[in-house]
Amino acid sequence: MQSIITLTTLFLATLTLGAPTIEKRASGSITLFADKNYGGASQTFSFNVDGQTCIAPVLAGNIDRQASSVRLSGEHAGFNCRLTSSQNCDFSEGTASTWFFDVNIPDLSSPDYNLDNAARSISCGAV
């Protein structure tokens, strides 16, 4: 009888702990290129994040305001990224930025992105 009470108590105790939280994480990299079609000087940023995170608040001088194309480590790979024309991933109204993308961009001057030679920071996260 004592063992039944103990098992019942343990069972009830586990019910009160709550379900574990599943955290979405994203790992990958994004490379910015100075020329269209993935040419010229480049800089790669690797990340392992949960949620949308500013992975590059400031870009190095060789790519700051000079990116013309973007290549991801994988397209549709469970993460997306966003570029902005301000440092520190400031996406406030009036700041030029791309939408969230999960594909390579051979030409940032295309009407879909319109951010050629303007990127100053990068945000990426799990989708």
C-alpha cells in the first residue's frame, strides 16, 4: 500500500512540473559580397541563435555600405535574415531594410530588395 501511495505522489508531482519548452534554434552563415552575383570582396558571419538576433551590429570597412549580393549557407534551411541600412539592427520606420529572406540574393539593387551598397548590420533567426 505504501508503494502505491509513493507512486501516486510521484506521478502527481510530475504533472505539476509543466511541459518542457521547445526552443527553436538556427545555425548557419550569411556572406555579403561587394559585387553582384557573389563576386568581389566578401565577409561571412556565422551564427547559432534562438529567435531573431542582431548577428552583426556593425560591418567591417571592406563590406560596410558596399554589399551588392548575399549568399546563405543554405536556402530554406530553417532560418531567415534581414539587412538594414543602419548599425545595431535598427529597423525603425524610415530606415531602409530588406524583408526577411531565406534565399540567396544575387543583386541587392533589384526592386525586391533595393538595398545595394547600403547594408550596415544583419539580423538572423529561426523560422
